[in-house]
Amino acid sequence: MTTVIEVDHLTKRYRDTLALDDVSFSVDENVICGLLGRNGAGKTTLMSILTAQAFETSGSVRVFGGHPYENRDVLQRLCFVRESQQYPDDAKPRHAFAAAAIFFPRWDAALAADLVDAFQVPMNRAIKKLSRGQTSAVGVIIGLASRAELTFFDEPYLGLDAVARQIFYDRLLADYAEHPRTIVLSSHLIDEIANLIERVLVVDRGRVLIDSETDALRDQATTIVGSRSAVDDFVGGREVIHSEQLAGTAAVTVLGALTGSDHQALRAAGLETAPVSLQQLIVRLTDRSNNPAGLEGSLR
């Protein structure tokens, strides 16, 4: 497996703000990776450095084996689409797509035209006069039709309505299946992209909090549901990351894979299990990392 992104002890400081703090990870080719985290966690800063739009303070980054800054061989192989994408005042979607066709060597004009129809983008209206959703669609179309070997989506689809977002997800998966490449999705809509991403990278306060295959991360937690006393007996000694109670019923989420004997004990106690959504799990783990004492107190 070829490594596309290599980040080693990366730190980025803006005066008194530490945006990235000793970050290390790697991403292999032909993977859809979810880059997740709260606002201000450092996600956009990280992507900006990887795409040569910002500089690291210390540490190193390598994309396709080289540093991206002023590296034509690297830059023509990647695409960075962000929500705040800027265009010239008089630019129209057709101008943006024509420029993309020149810059991206793997640009697919037929796919772009198909996506224009799917997202109902007016080609001859100035981009600055488009709705937020239409402007988002322009960026999404460029990101998909570029077929760049490495594509970053920094939440450009937030302006899309639910139907348009689903079109994006469906088209991304379909085109990825036919033309595999490395895709990094930054999103707050974790449950919406949960079935897209094969890898989860969570950044929190400038540091990597979670770096895991998606299926392996899902297997790390289970919610136990049943009578409070029976649930308390079962979860005793286990690591609890969330607990809820309604009347005499409790739902407690525990870390760690359940064994065969665990399942037998659950059945004997009349307890049920429920899967933990990827969003719930990431939120709970982030809460635990930021405020372990407060979380423990809430579980008593």
C-alpha cells in the first residue's frame, strides 16, 4: 500500500495560538478518510498546510513523497475544495469549470456536465449572485470532476440541502468505486458520512485524538439497555463513557468489545445491546478527553 500523506510531529503556531500541536499520522492511497473535530480544532489549518496554502511552524509534511509548497508535481495531483472558496467577482460557473479543466490533468468534462444537471447549477450567472447551495455545488462539482489523486473537501457541501447532499454522497461513492483515489472529508455531519468513510481521524485542540479504521472504532463501544440494577451489575469495572436513566431503565455506553461470555451474561440478565452511532461515539470520546472529571461525575 502506497502512503499518500505523511505528517510527522507537525506544529503550527499563530502568535499566541497553538493551532496544531505535535500531530503525526499517515494516510494510504485509495481511502476515504473522515477528518473530524469541533470548530477550531485545527482541521482547516492541517488541510491548508497539506495543500501548500499555509506553512508549518515545525515538524514535516510529505504529500506523494514531497513537500507540497511550490511543488508542481504534487499540486497538480491534489484538489482542495472549501466552504469559503473564493472566485473573481465576474466569474461564472462555466469559467470556474474551464479553469479547472486546464489545471487538473484528470478532469472529466462529461462528469462535470452531468453534475451540473444533477445540482441544477446556472452556468451563466455570476457565482457571487448564486444561492449558497448553488455556490457549494460549484465547489463539489470541481472536487468530484477533477478526479484528483488526492481530494480534500473542507465542508463545501454545508450549503446544500438534504437532497443535494445525498446526491453528493451517492455520486462520490459511485465515482470512487470506478476511479479510486484518496479523499479527505472534513464534516460536522458525522452520521451522514459515516457509511462513506473507511478511516476516522479526529483532531481536538490541535492534537490527534482518534486515528482508527471506521469499523474498528465502531467496535470499541456498545450501549447496554435494561433495568438500572442489572445494567449497573453488568458494567461494574468497565469503562463507561455515557449513561442515561429514565425511571427504572438505564442505557449505559461502555468501551471495549464484548466477548461471547459477555453476551451470555447479557441474555441471562435480560439486558439488550444497542449500537453506538459514529457521531455519538466521537462526541463521547471527545467529551471524555476534554473533561474526564466532569464526565465521571455525570455517570455516578
